[in-house]
Amino acid sequence: MTTRIFSICIILMAYPLNAQQPSLAGDWHLEQQRIRSHRGESGEEFLRGYSEGLDLEIFPDHRFSAGTDSGRWIFSNGYLLAIQETHIDSLALNEGGDSFTFAASNSFGSPSESIRESGFTVALKRPSEDPTSVQVAGDWVLLRQSLQFSEIDEDGSVTANLLEVNHNRTDINLDVSGTFQGEVVTDTESPENQGTMLSGKWLMNDGEFSALVGRETVSRPNLSAGGDLIIHGQEDSLENGNETLLGTTTEIWLKRPDSLAISDVVGSWGLAGSMIEVLPDTGRNTLELVDIGIQNARIAFNLDGTGTISNLNSETVLRSDPAQNVTWTIDSKEIVVTAGGRIFRFTMSAGKDFAGLLKSELDPDSNVRRFDFFALSKLPKTPGFAADAANGSLSGPSGINPVVALTIQSVEGIPYQVQESANLADWITRSAPIVGTGEKITSTFEAISAGTRFYRWKLLPLGEPP
């Protein structure tokens, strides 16, 4: 007689007792910059850039809506998951709960005709009360990435070219008196502008920031609830005969902190951003797009100045396989990270839970220039779904495959599914999707394999059939 032994392993994860969930409910605004590459059967590449602004509303009952789209949200292992009809996005939310970032890349089409799109998104929660000039005044850094394209129509045949990728950093002091002083620190397209001084007046009107520079008024209405972050995006178009010039710009404004200590940085951070690699085509005065890519990763900064990067996706800039060691330090209220032989300087916000970076670097051997546009978000200590207690049991007569019953607290409207593994590496599906009710849900199935088995709950897109 053969004796079959079954066992269930339940893995518990330890999290700080002071873990708190940020309050997300409210009105949000997001800005996204995307590049689309469309390569046809002839091999000709058609390029286009987009800047898109979108208002978003997040509700306390785990729902969100953005225009005609809607979905559910849930925390998991410090990240905010946006669960939508066909996919799930992992959002790097900051500790204060008033901003998040993520990057996404998609490829589709056929071998003869393919489309690839890459985008970087920054979002902020709008304040419930209008910020005052006293709250906004201080030292700010403006980080701007702009792209310019040309479309030429020759008898109905359109040719598209990338003309410019530009990084611009401007340091600005907003004085509480309503005046400002600024200096252009970086301008990759026109280096002669570096060192240019700016001055003018600024004010807060109905919660919106505006500045008068010369005779031009600049308005930036999207200020974060924490008062230390402004985002802006825009598209421009100019027609000149059969040529149309198209531009897309994304701005991140960060109010700088009064000070920055090692203890402010130590912890787990979410890294998101985009990468563009170009090669000058001197014969046509255009740029050849060599590559576009994204970065979604988690960085752990340790007290001793070391750290690790663990990627959330396979398409990365700071490559790790599966994790990469880094070192870090603080210089002039910025986080300086050394990874893969490269140095990255992140400008910290006053809330000390968000940082931004523009980096342009030329490879002297290949003449390829790379443009990195990244953001760091200090992740909240909110385990959420990753630490939800799951109860399991075995039952059944001796000698018969027992029944496994797994129970977990659910969020209403989110589909859940149980998976099984013998080695924590290879997983198979063991149950049909179960839609959450807001209460505990249970999945029951027959144990078909002897020995130790591991089980986990997996979240599914909303469109998965039950």
C-alpha cells in the first residue's frame, strides 16, 4: 500500500507594525509623454511624439475613473496596483500619497509592419484647499524634456523625422514678495543658453501658479497637495508649406528641501522613467532613433551607502539580472546614485519622498546620445495584498486526494485566482477566477500531487471571465 503525504505551506511576510496606507481619495491629474515608432513593409520608420494630460478621480472604495476608463486599485508590497479591463499597472506612489509614476512600453503588429510605443507618466493629487504664496515660495528646480518632429507631405506620401531631443534644467527662487530669479543650468540643444539669468514676477491665483517672464505669462495649474511638485505637458504644431513641425514637452517642477539627511533617503524607492537613444544624421540635419526604452524598478537604499536595484520589467536602462548593486551618497540636497559605471543625480523634493532626474550622455565611440528622464518615489510601508493573511486547509478521507480550501480577504470587483507550485518558481493555475466581494472569499479544489505544494493568490485584470 502506497502512502501519499500532502502538506500546505503558507508563507507569512513580516512588515513594520507602523505601516500605514496613504489617503488616496480625491482629484488627481496625470501627464504622459510617449514616442511611437511605426515601421512599415518598406522598412521606413514613421515617428511621432505625444503629450497627454488626463484628470483622474480616486474613490475610497477602491474604484477610480479617468475619462471613459475606470478600474480598481489595491496596494501590494508598497506599490499601488491599478487594475483595469485588460491589464494591471504597478504605480510607484510616494510616501505622502500625493504623486505616483510609472512607465509602459508596448509592441504590436506583424513581422512586416510593427508598432512600438514607449511612455512615462507622472501624476499628482490636487490640493483640497488653494495653496498660498507663502506655502509655494522657495527654491525650485524645473526639469523639462522636449521632443520635436517634422512631417513632410510629398504628393500624399508623408515622411516623418525626429529633429530634436532637448533636456533643460532651470533653477528658480520664488521669493515670497512675488518676484523670482532663475538660471538655466542645462540646455542640451542650445548649450550657449546655459548660465542665462531669468527674472520676473509670480503669483498664486485660485490655487494656480503663474509667472510673468518679460511679456509672456506662464501658467502651471497642476500643483500637488503637498505643495512641492508641479507637472505640465503640452503639444505644439506649426505648418510651413508642406512641412508640419510637431513638438511635445513634459515638465516636472520640484520644490527643494531645506536640508537632506541620510535618514531621509534610507528605505525602499520606486524608480520609473524613459530612455531615448539617438544618432545625429548630419546629412539631413535630423536624428536617427536608435532605441526607446523604459525603467520600472525598486531601489533599496541602505544606511551604509549601498543599495540594490530590482527590476519590475525586462526592458530596462539600469540593467540588473536579477538585481544590481549600487552605491549612493548625498550632495547639495541631491541623491547621487552610481550604478553600472554611470552616475545619476536625483533632485529631491521638499517632501523628501519624490525626486527627479534629467541625464544626457554621449558615447564617444558610437556617437550615440542617450537621454534619461527618471523619477524616484519613496514607497509607503503599505504591504496590502502581498501580506493579506491567507488561510488554508486539507480535508478528505484517507487514501483519497484531499480537498484544498484557501480563503483570503478580498476587494470588491477584483478577480482573484489561486496558483500552485512545487518550487516557488514554476506556477500553474488551480482555480477559476473568483470576483472579490469585499468580504472573505474561498477557493476549493482537489490536491492532485503528493508532497509539499505552495499556493498563492493572484490578481487578474477586470476583464477576466469568472
